Amino acid sequence: MQPAQHDTLPAESRPDVRFLLVPLPTFNMLPFGSFLDKLRFSADDEDYSQQRYCSWDVAGLAEGEVLSSSGVHLSVHNALEHLELANYNYVVVFGGRSANDMKTLAPLYRSFLKKAAAKGLTLVTVDNACFTFAELGLFDGCEVAVHWRHLQEFETDYPTLKARSDQLYCIDGKRISCAGGTAVIELAIELLTRKSGRERALKGLADMLVDETRSRQHHLKSLGDDKNVTHQHNRHVARTVALMRQNLSAPLSIEDLALQLGLSRRQLDRVFKAELSISPREYWAAMRMSHAHWRLQNSFYNLFEIANEVSFSDVSYFCKVFKKHFGYSPAQVKNMGQ
């Protein structure tokens, strides 16, 4: 085992803040790399990756390799059981793509996480690691930031917890949760600001090609205008909206969705009309058009590819529906951005 770099430093030279990073099996590489690079840029006065102002170690259940969701292996040189927890302020656990797998892993990490909690460390989850913590009761009484794709699954499994998909991250005392993706950059900035100051926390953003930071309540434009709909309406509407979003490109019918929900088409129409004053068919069509509009403005994909993303195999028909919905053509949207 390699000793932590900050263990051998005199007290006056030790970093302002110290992180222990724990990637779970099948962890997602994007949030892990983004969080680590933000620490790296803030760690010294230049860009030498020296752990002067903040430090980090990466650990796992045992020394060896941890497989990421992309198939890339990460070499881990520290076993959790051998680490001195007093050397850290934060334990940041990075989850994988399958929520169910993260729940299954929970017993393996119970001893370490319970010990870290008892020692008073701040525990942080990224992405689906929130399922691991929830399974262990570590989020009891807390608000939890959950990735929107897994919100319904989390609420179903843990109905007593307050899940939030409208925030990039939630800070609730000694428990912090982050939805994942690039939201970890904002979280890292927040945590670094607390210990090292805002100026140092923001250092390196230009190197990361990040123009500006987002607030924790930032709403993703790519999700359309149905902000936080799952917290405003009943569970049938919430589950339907989640299914719609996950199946934007699938040629499913409203009957198919109703069947998955255990409802009749008539029942599904009724709850949508009551809650949203719109039919599920109209709602799904609007969601698809909003997604297509955003993609036209924010990607280099051609019309055929974007049409396929929202279940249209005929580009001409897609353009006709798009113009009817917005009052202008997809080509005009492309021209607006030029």
C-alpha cells in the first residue's frame, strides 16, 4: 500500500481539505474524472498536480483494479480497511450505472461507511451511490440529489426519503449527494470554497473549458420545460413522464406505456387530463419536440439523426410536425445559431 501523500507533511504544510475517493465497481468515469481534475487544478499555484492546498487518495475494498462502466480499469493502491480516517474531511463515493447493483454492493461497504460516519466525516455520494447509502440508512432524514433517470426507482425503493431531481447536488449536514455527470464540478467548487476560498476553488475552470459555474438548482435545458414534474403530480403521471423521457426514440404507443404502468389507455388519459389538462399523447409529442429543438441548437447532428432521436423515421414528416408545433422549421433553428 502506498502511504497517503499528506501523512508525511508537517502540520503547517498539510492541505486545507482532504478527500478520500471511493469508486464503486462499474463507476462512471465522467464524474470521477471531472471531480478529480477540479481538485487537481485547485491543489497548487500552477498546474503541477501537487497536493498542496487540497489532497486526495483513491481507495477500494482491496488493492487492485476497479472496472468502470466504460470498461476502463482504474488501479487502486489503497485498501479502505488500512486507511486512517482522521486524515480525511470527505469520503466521496462514486456510483455505477445500475442502481440495483449499487444496492447489492451496500453490505460490502457497510462497515467502512458506518465507521466513517461515526468518526464525523462528511459522506458524499455521486450518481447511483445514493442507492448504496440509502440501503444502509445513511440518508435517513436527509434530502437526496438523484439523477433524473433514476428518480422514480429511488422513490419507489425509499419512499420515506426526500429525493430531489431538481438540484445538481444537495448538502444536508454531514451528508452530501450529487446527481453525477459534470454536476460534480459545481460540487467540488462548493466544497473547496468552504476550506480554501472561492478564488482557489474556481482556479482551473478555463483549463477545463468551463465557461461558468451553475447554481445547485440549475435546470437542464435538455430536459425541456417540464421542470420537476415528478414532484408536482401524482405517481402515475410521474412514472409516465419518466418512461416517456427514457423512450424518446422508441416507437411506443400510449397503450404501450399504459400497459407498463398497469393502467388502461382511458385511465392514463384521465389522470393526465386531471393533472396537466393535456393528453399523454400531446404531452409526449411536446416533450419530443422540445428535445429536438434543443438538439438542433446544441449539436451538429443532421436532421435525420435528430428525427430518429425522437422516433421519426421520415424526416419530411418530422419537419412538418416540428413547424406545426413551433411555427418555424428545423432549418430556421439551425440558421438562428449561425
